[in-house]
Amino acid sequence: MTALAPPPAAPGKPRPPLERPGRPPWFRKGGGAGKTMTGGWIAYLILGFALLVSAFPFYWTIVAASRSNADLARVPPSLLPGPNLMKNFEAVLEEADIGKALLNSLIVSGSVTVGTVLSCTLAGFAFAKLRFRGRGALLTLTIGTMMIPPQLGVIPLFMLIAELQWVNQLQAVILPGLVSAFGVFFMRQYLIQSLPDELIEAARVDGASTARVFWSIVIPIARPGMAVLGMLTFMASWNDFFWPVVALSSQEPTVQVALRQLGGGYVNDQSVIMAGTLLGTLPVLLVFGLLGRQIVGGIMQGAVKG
């Protein structure tokens, strides 16, 4: 393509600047060193629509949890919160042992998250920076396990925990989730980009062992990635229903198993079910509030490096 030449200027007058045709009026100029990029009204419109779509289900949960079942059956339903929130919370506590379920879910999700983050960071460091025989084959085998549907392993896994007499015990839900193939691959990719080989070589020159390198160098650098993996693992473990409902009973439930007992009867009480769902969602929001900065920092760091 040939560059557009500016129009000739009259003698004694400065040459007019070159104008680029076809630029829409909502375009905002940005970029460059020392300049702040600004968005036009279309960008704000798209962001507002995405925020509305994302936040409306949670808002509707609050509205439904604070209304009666008759209010929810009206057409059109009310979009404003009602006065029955505490009453529905009391019904949740009466119909299901939600307090014990929250404690069990916190124990299970916390244990699975800590174990998964530590084991996957250690394995990811080994696959990313250590040289050993069979590394490629082991990594391929680990990633290959992600292709197997989890439902195929339910029967042999249940036979195993039954042989160990762990049925209706929390370790039956905790131990199978302590290692994640996705977590190993995620931490390997993160450490390949974030951990320079020169730091490891300098630590080796100073006489540091592999364990010392891991705890003193790898852990501080991998902290944003560990926060992202921890958040994803906590949410997946907290929301897991299929395996807990198989391995646990109503006497030792997690939150998702306890929610199954709500709203029973000839007509399901949707307001009580929504109140229980709201109680089960609050811990996840709390964890995101605590790890949100690390999560955003890890995602942005990965995006810049990519």
C-alpha cells in the first residue's frame, strides 16, 4: 500500500495534518508511551451489559430467598427483595443440618485446596525446570488422564473406599482430590514463563538443595499462580455434588448434599431452596474477596508474559 501524502500547503502557511478517512466518531485515540488508553461509549455499553448478565442470577437468588413461594409463582414476579429472608433462613436450618454441612464443606474444600496447590506446584516445578529420565512420558500420561471422564472411575473408587471402610467419612472425599492433572499442567506452564533458569543456577552455586530452591525461590514466584489454582480448586470442590452424594450420607453431608433435602413436599418451596443456595454461595464469595487481588494479578501477569 502507498502512504497518503498530505495536501500541499500554501506559501508561508504550515502544512495541514494528514487525516485518516473512515474513522468513526466514537473512536478514542490511545496507546503509546506515557498515554492512557480510554474507551468509547460502545466499550462502556458492552461492559455494562456483561456486568448485568453476570450479576443478575446472584441478584435473583437474593430476591427469591427473601420472598415467599407464592410471590415467586406470580406473573410477572417481583424484582425487589422481600421481607422473608430471615424466615427462609430459619426454614433452611430446620429442614437440613446446614451448619454441619458448611463445616464439612469447609474442611473438605480447604484440605483439597491446600493439598492440590502444594502437590501441583511441586510437580509443576519438577516438570518445568528439573531434568530427569521419562519426564516427557510422565507429563503426557498426566495430561492424558484429563481425557478420561470422571464418571468412569466412580465404581472402582467406591469399591476402594468401601474396602478401606471410609464410606460416609470425609477422607473419602478429600484424598481423591489432593492432586489434579489440570493443576500440574497449569503450574508447569506458569513456572516455565515466570521462573528464570538463572535464579535456580545461582541458588545451586550457593549450595542450595532442590527443597531449598523450591521453598525459597519457587514458592514466592509462583504465589499468583498458586492463588489462581487455589481459587479454582476451592470452587470446584465446594460445588462438587456427584462424588460426595455417592460417598457420603445425609448424616455427614457437604453443602451440596444438604441442599438436596430442602424444599421437599408436594410442591417444592423454591424460596427455601434459594435461601439455602445463598448460604452455600457466601463462603465462595468470601474466598474470592480474600484472593481476588492475587487472582487478578496472576491473570494479568500471565497475559503480559504471553
